[in-house]
Amino acid sequence: MSREYALYDTTLRDGAQCEDMQLTTPDKVKIALRLDELGMDYIEGGWPGANPVDSEFFREVVSYRLKTAKISAFGSTHHPSHTAENDPTLMALLACGARVLTIFGKSSERHARDALRLEPSRNLDIIRDSVAFLRSRAEEVFFDAEHFFDGWKENRDYTLEALKRAHEAGAAALVLCDTNGGTLPEEIAAITAEVARELPDAVLGIHAHNDCELGVANTLAAVQAGARHIQGTVNGVGERCGNANLCSVIPVLELKMGKHCLPEGALPQLAAASRYVSEVANMPPFSRQPFVGRSAFAHKGGVHVSAVNRDSTLYEHIRPESVGNSQRILITELGGRSNIVSLARRFGFHLDKDEPVVKGLFNELKKKASQGYDYAAAEASVELLLLRKLARRGVREFFRLHKLRVLETKDGEGAPLAEATVMVEVEGVVEHTAATGQGPVNALDNALRKALLPFYPRLAEMRLRDFKVRVLTASAGGGGEDATGTAAVTRVLIESADSEGAWVTVGVSYDIIEASWQALADSVIYKLYRDEWTSHGPE
């Protein structure tokens, strides 16, 4: 192994068993290349022959030159009705072209007897023969001891013998699997330490599932007890409750335990890699995920923000930048004026919380919150609000709306179709455009882009990623007794993205089209403002 602690990513195989995750072959290749950039030692690509996607992945990935990672293929020990030499699963593993092969076998006597209906001694022979056969033909072979911890607690001697057979047959690592995810960290640590004493020459690994939400804790406990081969998935994806989350395991090892498992300088790529995997897998990122989530270093309470402004370590256990994340100060009616001062500092404004402009902004935020605006969720809108108020460097008027109209119609096959017409003024030129779309917001987006693209070509790289509508109660919208049901205030949140990142904007109105337009217009303005600011910098 290239480093003392080897990272073995199984997102593409075990992680892909998550019920919300569907990966194509190009998806798997993209993720593999990104994980290689991050510095993974091993990337498990799938089970050759199990399905067309996995088989095609191994044919495709060999054409890429990886920097740090070795591609591993996964399979099982040979079937009891075959020998290792004529088993189709082992033949498929050898034929796929992977440099590393990983096979799992039953290390639990009860599983061997009840699940496989085998004499336990025959199961041990199958483990030995399978590992030995593959090891004679492959660069490295790893043995995943399935149901290891449960098996150990039921029959320690049998489970240990399963490991010994694999070790003697040449397995490069013996991976202790908490397959059901029900073992506690102190049990993991004690058992792993005992195995390390029994097999001092073996490289031990850990493969933890998250059924008790202990996947990360169990992985770290195993490492402290002697495991050096660390398996997990990006963002903790996997079947049932998922696998140990490498996006948490890695920074804890690196920053808390001093155990280096990534190439030097790679850790700041972690948050971007996490987002990339979510994007390719078409899964919404978990905002409250430790280390890499958007909320991991977000501060809302005024007391917290006031302290963070003095010393960020008072409320942040690591520097956000060390894992590629960033501190976020949320602006809400609850946050206090310190939040406004902190956010203004990001734009080069050094304000005092007692200045009239800060008090005015705080009062406006409270008023808008009473109307239903959610600026904690829509940071882009609050940044625009702040910059518009601070006239020394406000947001210029990229376009001005003259009128808009949305019609609901049907296409030639009778399916619902929206048509939007907008008239906007851009740089003194009036543009009058129309476009159709799948729903009113899509139609408005298409019509607005049609008008603006000749003036701002970079809008072509922007896309709407999410659209959320919430009907607010009368008290939230301030609309009185009649503001219920169809007459209630509507809040619209739009998430947009480009190659540089994502942002959220908000609109609120009794009219859903008007609320949508507010959020959409702010989204486009924020994109244009950010591009201009990046190109020209502060005035």
C-alpha cells in the first residue's frame, strides 16, 4: 500500500445500492476520475458481469490514466458447486482488467450454515481456495469478511479461522465488515485490537455500515485499534442507512487524529468532491453534513456571530477552508445587527452595528421576514439587498422589467404547456420576447434568457436547479384572516447554479407568478453581478 492508511472508496459499488442512486457508466467514470483527483488509493468500480453498467465501466475506465488510485473489481468467493478454477464469478473478475480484486466471504459460522447451507469447514476451504486462486493471477486481493463482528460474537474461533485462511492464501488486507451496522464503537475497538494481536502480520481493514448512525465512529474506533485499510463512500451513500461517510472519516483522521490518508494539499478539495458526486448522482446535497455541508459552518444567532467576528475558533472546531468549505453568516430577523456587519465585511464594507444604515437594514429584514421572506435560505437575495442599500457600491440595473404575461395552454398532444411573454429594457434597448416551457417558471426563464443572452452571453451557462413553493399562513404573510387557502401568501425559492457554484433567491407575493418572477429576476441579477464583480473586482 502506498501510504500507512489506505482509503478504499466503494461509492460506485456499495454506495450505488442506495435506493435513490442510479448511475450510468459515464456517471461512474466521472466519479472515479474525480475521486482519483482527490487522492483515493482504491476505487471499487462494481461487480463485473453482474449488470451491463458495471461490465461496461471496467471496459471503459482502462482507457484513462489515473494519478493515485487503483481500480478494484468486486465479487464473491467461488460457488460451492464449482472449484476456484472454473467458477464464473472468479473468471469474470480476472477478465475485467482491474489491477485489484476484492471478494467477500461468509466469516460467520451461522451464515455459512443457515444462509449458504454449507458445512462450516467447507466454507473455510472456499475462502482459502478463492483467495489463493485470485492472488496467483492478480496484483492485489482483498478479503471482505462479511458479517465479521456478528460472527465473532457468536463463534470467535470460527471467524478468526476464516481470517487466517484468507491471510495464509495471500490476501493483502483482511477487511472486517460490520455488515448489519449494529455493532457499537467499543465492541469494534476491542475486537479489532484482539484480531491485531492474533494476526500481527496482517493488514486489517474496516467496512462499517450506518444502521445505528455509527458508521464513522466505528471506522475511527477500528483505526485506533489497528486497522489501516479504510472503506467507505462519499457522502455516506449506501443501502439501507448507508455506509461510513468518507467525507467525515477523512478530515477526522487528518485533522483530529494526525493520520494522513490523502496526498499533501488534497484535503481542501473534499467539499467540492462531495458536491460533485451529489451532482453527478442527481442527489440533493445534505446541507447539514459535517465538514462539507453548506450548513457546517453557518451561523445564524447574533451572539454566535458576534463571537465569531472576534475569533472564529470560538464556534468553529476547524478552519472551514481546510476542507474546502466556507463560513456563512445567515441574515435573519433573529440574527441581530452583528450578522449584517459580518456580511458587509465580506464585500469590503467596515461598518459599526450602531450605524444608521445597519439599523435600517435590520429593520427592513424584520419587516420582510414578517411578510414571509426567508433570507436564511436565500443568501443571494440578501446579498443583493445589502449591496443595494450600501450605495457606495450597489448592484447596477442590468435590466428593467416593463411587463410580463404568462398563459397556460396545451401542446399538440394535449399536454400542459406554459407560454411567457416579457418586455425588458437592457442598456436602453427594449426587448420583447416570448417562449414556452414546462410550467410558468420554466417559460419565464426561457423568455427572459432569450431577451438577455445577446447582451450577457454568460447566462447560457446558468441553469435552474431547484424550485420550491410554500404556502404561508396568515401570520407569516401578514395578510389577516382571509389570507388562507388560495388567497394565502406564497414563498418561492429558486436554486440556480453555474460552473462556479450555486445560489438561492427568494420571492414572496399573493401571486405565485409574481413571487416566481422576483426569485427568478434576483437569480439572474446575482449571476450577472457576480460575473462582473469577478471580472472587474471592487471599484
